[in-house]
Amino acid sequence: MNPELAGAYAYCERLSQTHYENFPVASRLLPRAMRPHIAAVYAFARIADDMADEGARPARDRIADLDDWQSRLDAAAGSEPLPREAHADVFVALRETIRACRLPPGLFRDLLSAFRQDVTTTRYETWTDVLDYCRRSANPIGRLVLRIAGHQNAELDTASDALCTALQLTNFWQDFAVDWQKGRLYLPAETWEPPGARTEDLDGRPLTPPWRAALADAAARTRALFGAGRPVCDGVGGRLRLELRATWLGGTRVLDKLEAVGFDVYTRRPTLTRTDAPGILWRTLSWTRDPSMRTRG
């Protein structure tokens, strides 16, 4: 690997280690050969997500930044010279990752379409709307991980989509209070209107019973998606299997903690802590594999 490319990947890996995440990012459970590619994908998505989330800046400026990010993606996916601008290392690494792993650029464009939506859309009416957002904001990451690992399989893609959506939804319920302070509400109206929840109550403390009931319903839907996503943890082999099992267990652990506090994230925002690590590790290593699943290519 030439020094410029090695430096670009090192930049992406450093970035992946400086942001808090609930779930492992290019962790040591992953095969060594995958880690630089995962870090490049993460760096691309993390910076774009931060662009969308800069609420103090005008929406048009954030959209312009995301449009520029897509132009730089298009250059990296093709043969055009890469501009030497801020975060140039991300695209040096990403170009090589797209080439070496034969990644579909459309998955990256899906991510950017979701980030643009975060700038312009703050409320959702139906689950169909929310799940479509997750299809573009979360599911591409899982599919990219599978492609980097060499998997091209429709069943694995379907299970991965369910797991990634479940992880995204769990993060929504975990960040319910934080998102509301930013003016965003990902819980669809068709879930919170029937129990009589009112948005004006979200500015008070603690969370009201109707909102707790709505979030309990959302958590049940999320848990069902974790169930549908479990097969991807058994359908891959090697160290990636351990990574996905740990990710699945981390996500369900956060959901357990949310349920334990009655979803009152205004009082306490449940997160994974060091005390959760031994249990997750033990359950990762003692995981009971679904006998109906076999390792797939």
C-alpha cells in the first residue's frame, strides 16, 4: 500500500475512534483486512451525518454541503481526479474501498438522500415513512459490510436490513429527548396520536403515560425486527459472525434498558457501559446458532 493510501486509511480509522457509538465500529472483532474498508465507509457517513445535523446553519447551506459530498463521491466512484479539499483523505480511502470491494455507489447515494431528508423533514406520519427513511439511512451500512466481507446473498441482505433498521429505531427511542430538542420526532403520528399523546407535553418532565405507551408499542415493533435480523448473525462466518452477534446483543441490551426505565429518557438516557461488556462478550461466545441457517456466500 502506498504511503498516501495508508495515511488516508489511518485518518479514517482515527475518525472512527473519536465518536461515541452504541455499537462496534471497525472493532477488533472484525477481520483485520476488513477494518480499513469499514473505517472508510464510516468516515464518509459520519461526516455527512454531521453536515446534516448542524442545526445552527441554514438548511440550504447544509444541503449544498451534502450535494458537494455527493459530487466528491461520484468522483471517487469514477476515474475523475479527487479534489484536494477538506477531508480529502476520506475519498482517497473510499475510492480504493469501492474499487477493491466492488461496492455499489448507489448505497452511498441512499445514505446521502437520508441525510438530506434529515435537513428538511422533522415529523413522520406513518411507519411506512419511517421505515423508508431507515431503508436509506441504516440499511445501506449493513449491505456495505456484507459486500466488504464478500457476501452477495439476498437472504443475508434481507436479514441485515431488519437488523440495521432495528438498530436505527433503537437509537431513535434512546435519543427521543435529544431529537425533540432539535425539533425532530421520528416516532410516527399513527403511533402516538391514538393513545392521546400531545407534542406540547414533550417540553415537560417526566415523560407522560401516553408517550410511554406509544414508545412501548414502537419498542415491540423494534424487537420484532431484531428477531427478523438475527439470521444474519448466523449466516456469515469467521470473526464477522462475532462482530454481528455483539452488535445484535448490544442493540437489544439498549432496548432492554429503555424498557426498564419505562422509556423516560428525559430522566435518564440508557447507554451501553463498561459493565455491559462482560455480559455481551459472554453471550457472544455462548450464542446458540439457529440450526436452520448455514454460512452463505
